[in-house]
Amino acid sequence: MPEIKIYTQPGCPYCMRAVALLKSKNVQFAEVNAPRGTPERDEAISLSGGQTTVPQTFVDGKSLGGCDDLMRLERTGQLNGLLGLS
């Protein structure tokens, strides 16, 4: 299975939605708390190529983007393959 990591912050509705989608897929993932101004947020920004918003999701180090990106991948049938489920 690929390594899945999602950077979130407490109270973020987009983060909750993205995490719920990953949970619905029954995949193991690491959720990293990354509020503004923390080293974790800086790491997410660096890994994502400058994206400053959360959530930011990565599979084996490759950025899948934020919540809207995950939802688009799900709608187009691409998410399962990226998560190693196909």
C-alpha cells in the first residue's frame, strides 16, 4: 500500500471532508496537524510546491492537492488507483 499523508488543521471543514473521504476508502493514512505558523504547515507548503491552504494530501510523496482536488479525483474515478485500491 502507498504511504498516504494529509496535512490538516483543527476546525477546517475542508479538512474534515477530505479526511472523511479517505476514511470511507478504508485506507491507512497519517493525519498531520498543521495549523498556520507551525513547522508542520511550512512542511506542507514546501512539499506541495507552495500551496498555503489545507488540507494537502500526498501519496508516496506526490501531491494530490486539496479537498476539491480529492473530490474531483473521486468523481472521475482516479482516486482509487492513486490510493492503491484498483
